[in-house]
Amino acid sequence: MAMNPWALTYDGFDPSAEGLREALCTLGNGRFATRGATPDGRMRTPGTYVAGCYNRLTSPIAGRTVTNEELVNLPDWLPLTFATPDSACFCPERSELLDYGQELDLRHGVLHRTVRWRDDAGRVTSVRQRRLVSMADPVLAALETTFTAENWSGPLRVRAALDGRVTNRGVARYRDLRGDHLTDHRTGSRDDLTWLTARTRSSQITVALASRVSLPGEVGVERDRITSHHVLDLVPGTPVTLTKVVALATSRDHAIHDARSAALEWVRQAPGFDAMLARHSSAWDRIWERATVEVDRPELAQIIHLHIFHLMQTLSPHTADLDVGVPARGLHGEAYRGHVFWDELFVLPWLNLRFPEISRGLLRYRWRRLPEARRAARAAGFDGAMFPWQSGSDGSEQTQAVHLNPLSGRWLTDRSRLQRHIGLAVGYNVWQYYLATGALPEWCAELLLDIARFFASLAVLDPSSGRYEIRDVMGPDEYHTSPGLANNAYTNVMTVWLLMRAREAADLAPALRPADDELARWDDITRRMRVDFLEDGVISQFTGYADLLELDWTRYRGVRRLDRALEADGDDVNRYKASKQADVLMLFYLLPADELLAILDRLGYPAEPGLIPRTVQYYLARTSHGSTLSAVVHAWVLARSDRVRSWRFFAEALTSDIKDVQHGTTAEGIHLGAMAGTLDLVQRCYLGLEVRKDGLRVNPLLPDGLGMVSLALHARGARFVIDADRDAARINGATLRCGDSRTFAWGAAGPSGRVPAAAGPSRDG
């Protein structure tokens, strides 16, 4: 049977793989998402998460008291169990399964499940289920279940519940920490509706679920769970369908009086399943019209569709109106506690060219937290705005103080909050948004300028060398955390880039223009920042990197988390030339070669021939790829020099979640940055798309394994339709040979590329 590139299909029931299936079969709409857990069974990790719904709890750990903020696992709306006469409820782990399958319909956002089982009395029953989380109406979800008795007749007992007995228990290494975020549970029924409310303990967010079941039943009320009991009279061969529609409200929602009354009204007015599905499918059609990236190889097409699907479920057009950031693991699980890191760096470049309104909303999340970032900078003795490495509700630093090494069982001090480069990611995305839309609203300029002030204040002039230095920061590598680490090349070079862009932003927003002496200091930093080099003409990751030991890579071959492995062996990864993921090489990922070399030349470091390929090869040999983002970056930096190895890294990045290459991490939540990064690889790297102020530059060079690629994008009111293969690319009818480059000026995309002004990205700021 030919593979369906628009479906993710599982045959059979495998309890050991349920966590992975649940994450990959998550359904969401940008406002909330529900994991693909079964509505029944024992081996399930249910999870429903509302974007931005966080809570903090304090736990005693490793001799200290720590407070952690988490994205809250909300009450479970899925439970629906059933039983044949005089039998226990169906349970996939304990029942005799004659057939079992799941299929995720990526085009329409529907999860299907089929079951045939035989009970102890020999009765065979088939069950077909369809589930959706509405993309048309982001407060609704529904589960439709159709029962067919094959060789028997009689009553089938069905129980549908709203269950508040949930905690954050989805990540094993967090289970020593408190996860009981919900309290003050209440339940009740009204007419044919049931409801459940709860409140988060510290953030005081009220959450309400209301349910409507299509067939009459009796209600059983408990404090933290409400169940409706139904009896279906089955006869052989005649299907009977029961539908459960739910509405989810929180006290953070717009235009409501209270969460409970809103949820009850929403579910009362909700249409039936078929009408809801029609509207939901139409909403997905509109998304796919803007988001589709097509390749002519079904296996690749399936994964690319899956990555777009999960990206849009986490960050949909509904997200644009919410106060939320980019959660590193989507709304798909509890890893990283639902926090916002730097993954937007890998996400927004793709969204900018299709959904700039979503990018704008995500940048507003950062801008709204600018006051907190300013306070953090002042408290640390710096100017401007210092954004946290891990952000949640209010923009304060939420990086954990300690983390568990599962290999040694020890809780260790966590220094990752020293990754100040998070601000560079925010600044980079502001500028990319400007390039893609032509709009730099004053609030965007304010964001960029205050980040620039912070990094300028980090830079201290060393009188002995006449160079500016940045100390006590941690680079993207994350393995080298020793206090006092100085002159991380990525941080220093990107600081220069940021200050140069900030000068341009000041000209675009004259009302915010810094004083002349401040601009003069910025200019001085961009000419005298320190960058270290190794003896063989390679950019040094930081000062003193050359003095580190070489690791015995044969001993740790295939080990991705070297920090954990070495600590468990009584050693310390800080001693070695070993990286978790790309660090110096991030410069080649973010900056075109000519721009990077121009910065080095401006600093008085004219590049010797072969600097970039030498640096790439040096660090490639010393990287363990402990992050899924690492394969994305390495595929990118090798794309033009080593196409075979680039393709291998691209293939790894594509399959990192669907094959769970990190052995269990995907079950805790998909890796959103890596998913978006693979999409960006196709468009910006392999097609060579570069958004510039004067137009869209195209320089295609597709790898042999990719085949034909077709996509459409929007930038500055112009629509670009691109079809490419290994020989040529066609952009709005113009043909460009692979390996050649051309810049398509804004406003000159050609008749087939123009779109009405109303269809272009917003210019209103």
C-alpha cells in the first residue's frame, strides 16, 4: 500500500510506545491542545494545556527549597469508557484485541481510532472514534464514538467523564517536584450539560470545562470528577453513535464574565460533530493554503506535513491575539515545564513569510515583558533589557536552580540562566520581521534598542588589549558553564551585529534615537570587540578553549548528553573540547557568509581563506548533538560545502521526533524548534531564500534526495510561488538555474506574484 503523505498511521496497540504516540497525535488550535491519549485504558498520560496558563509550586529538593513555574496540566476532558453486559470496562491493555489502529489526518486535523475486541463471553464489538480540537472555534473540542455489535445484542454501558484528578506527572525526572497545580475543584450539571471547575494554586487562574453528550444519561457527581452514565441498546450490524462536545474556558479569556458560565454557554451553542468538523476542516484548508510545502517523495512529504501541522497547532492564527511565546516543546507535553527559550529563533523566520501576524503576536509577548527585562538588567548591574533564558508567565527568570542527572541520580546546580544570548535571538527576530514585512513599529524598535543597550553594557573595554570583552556568559553549547567564561564568539559577534542593526533601527524610529555619545560607544564596540582564534585559523569558541583537553570520543561514541555521562563517571564536561550543540557554527547559521566576514573585517580580523569550512569541520568533530537543534544547524552550514553530510543531518532532524532519536524525549513533548528548523532549511537554506531590504534573494541548490519542492510565500505584499528541483527553480514564472542567484525586488514580483493589498501582511504597526 502506498504511503499517504497526509496521514500518520499506527497499527496495533503498543503500551511501551503510547507516550510517543500521544505526543505525535496531539491535537491543538494555538489556544489549547490535548495529547493523543486514549479516552480509556491504564497506560495513558493525558494532557490538556492552554497556552500561557502557568502556575508556581515550591518543593524541597537536594537540601534546598526551589520554586518552579510550569504549564499546567488541566482537567482531562477525554474519558469515555464502555462495557458489554456483565463485563468490565474495555481496556486496551487487558482486552482481547482483534483489530486496533490510529490515524492522524494531517490535512483536516482529526484523530481516528478503530477498535475490534472480544469480551469474555465471546461478544465482538467494533468501535470507531473521531476526535478534534477545533481550529475554527478555539474553545471547543469533540469526541465522536460509533459502536457496532457484530454478533450480539443488548445494552452497552457508556461512561463519559470530566476528570480533575490530574497533576503534572508527564516527565519522570520532575516527579520529585510537586505537580498538584489545581485546587478548589467543583462539579455540577445543568439541564443536559455537565461542568467542572478548578483553580491554579498560586496564579489563581480559574479553569472550566463544560460537556454535552448527545444521548441522555444519569449524572454522578464527585468533588473533582463528574460522570454521565448512558445505556445504548445495540443490535447486530447497526451502528449507534454518541458524541461528546466540550468547551474549555479560563479566567484569562477575553470577553467573558466568568469561566464557568462562558464554558456552559459555549458548549450549549456548539453545533453537532459533523457541522463542527466541516468548520474545523475549512479552517485547516485556509491554513494549508498559506503553509503548504510540497515535495514529491511521500516519506519526506509526510514528515514535512507533520512538522507544519504541529507548528500550526502550537502557533496558529488564534495565537496572534494571545499573550504567549514559543514553548520549546509545543503544547504537547510537560518537558522544559512549558517554558519559552530561544526556539523562536528557529520558528519566526518561517512564520514571517506566511503568517506575519503570528510573528507579530509572538514579538509582542517579549515587548510586554520589557519592563521585567529592564528590572532584571538593573538588578544585575546592567543597562537596557536582560531577557531570561527561560520565560513563562511574567517574563521573570524561570530557569531551574537545580536539575536532576538521571544517570547519576544527583541533583546538580544549573547555571544555564547565564545564556544571555536569548536577547540576541529576540533582537534577530525583530530585524527579520522588519525585513519580511517592511514594518518596524515603534514598539519593535524600542525592544531592539533596549536589548542593544544591555549587550553594550555587557561589553567592557580591556585597557591592556584595547578590545571590548564580554565575561560570565554561557554560549549555546551549554556544556561549558564554568564561572568566568569569557568572550564566547557567538555572543561577541552577534553583539556586534545587533549594535549595527540597532543603529539602523534608531534611524527608522527617530523618536527613540539614543544620545550621540551612546551611539558613538556602540560604534566603537562594533570595531573593537574581541574574538579569539585557535592556532590553526579557527574561530575559538571562547577565551581559553585551546587549553581544554581532547575527549576520548571512542569511549563516548553515540552518547548525546556527555554532560550527564561524564558527571555520572565522576568527571566534568567543562574540562573538554566538546559541545552539546552548535555554538560558533550558529554564526554561519544566522548570518550570510559575506555579512559575517564583513563583521570580522570591521573588527580588524580579516578572514584567511578557508576560515568558514575549517571552523565547521573543527567543531563538527567535537559535537555530541545533545540537542535536536544541532542537526538543523549542521545541515545548514554544510549545505553548500558537503551536500552528502548536510543531507544526513537534515534526515536526522526530520526524523528526530517521529523516530524519537533521543530515546524517550518526544513522549514528553515535540521539539518545536527542530520541526520549524527543518521547514526553514527547505526554504531559506536549500532554496537559498534571503530576505533583504531591497528584495528577495534566491540562490537555489537542492540536495539530490529532496526531489521537487513547491511552496508559496508572502513578503511585503507580494506573493512568490516557487517550484524547484535539482536543476532549476521557477519563481513566479522566471527560471533560475540551481547555483545561480537573483534578487526579486519588492513590488516587482510580476503579475503572477502580486496580491491585493488587503491580502498582504499588516503594515499598521
